[in-house]
Amino acid sequence: QTCALPIFLNGFGAITHDDIRWKKCEIKSTSILANLLCKEKANELSSCEAILIEDNHVTEGSFSNIFIIDKNNKLITRPINDGRILPGITRARILKLAVQNNINTEIRKFTKEELFAAKEVFASSSTMLIRPIIKIDEQIIGSGKTGETTKKLISLYQDFLHKY
């Protein structure tokens, strides 16, 4: 399964990877070589994204922000104020749309175990928008299909884009 799938709602695969980037990843002007190496490893394994792990916690994707939907349908993503992720404008818009549409949201660190136990996982960025992740390290996530909350957020985001 590669990133070239024409119907993105079918979902994509990802891998986990140790976060090998330097310790000031919120600064955009630094080298992205480590990100590229992680992304290349994901591509070699027929996956779309590398989900970076540091101290057993998800930081972000090699070129995206990562969200999970837990078993209680809560949308969870890492805070930007700890300096471990690059703030994303798409991430911020998703959070705003979620709150506006009564999707229970929590901004906190989450573990690799929570990632694998999630009902839904998706990545976001300005170029990929919202990309459902249905398999990580060969483990199926949730039902193995794009979940309802992710579909709702994709629809809300598409509506937002068409307004502007």
C-alpha cells in the first residue's frame, strides 16, 4: 500500500520510528535530513509516514502531526508548547473544527501503546490535509478502515476549504 492510492479514505499504512531529530524540532530553519531518512524508511516498507517516538511517546510524523481517536471517541494530539513538535496550521484548524462540532478533544502526550490501541489514527499536514492511518508496523488500527470521526473531520475540513 503506497501513498499513491487514489482513494485516500481507504486509509494508509505507517511505521513507527525512533525520533532521531535534534532537540529543537520546533525551529523550521534546521536540517530536515533526519525527517527525510525516517520518511524514506517508511517508503521502503510501503508505508506513507513514519510516526516518531521519543521516550515511548508519539512526537509527530516525519512530515505531519499525528492524532488518535481513543476508545471513548476522544480526539487526542500532542501539545505544541513542549517544543517537541512543529506547530501545524492544518493541525490548528482540525482542533478548531473539532471543538466547533462538539468532538471531545484533549491535547496531551500519548504513548506508543495508546497509538496502537486507538480506534482511529490520522496524520495531518498542509500538503496531505487529513490522511487516515489504518495500519502501523503491520498492525491493523481499529477496524482497519477509516473511522467515523476521521471521516467527519475530513468532511468538515473539506467544507472549510471550499468556503475560502
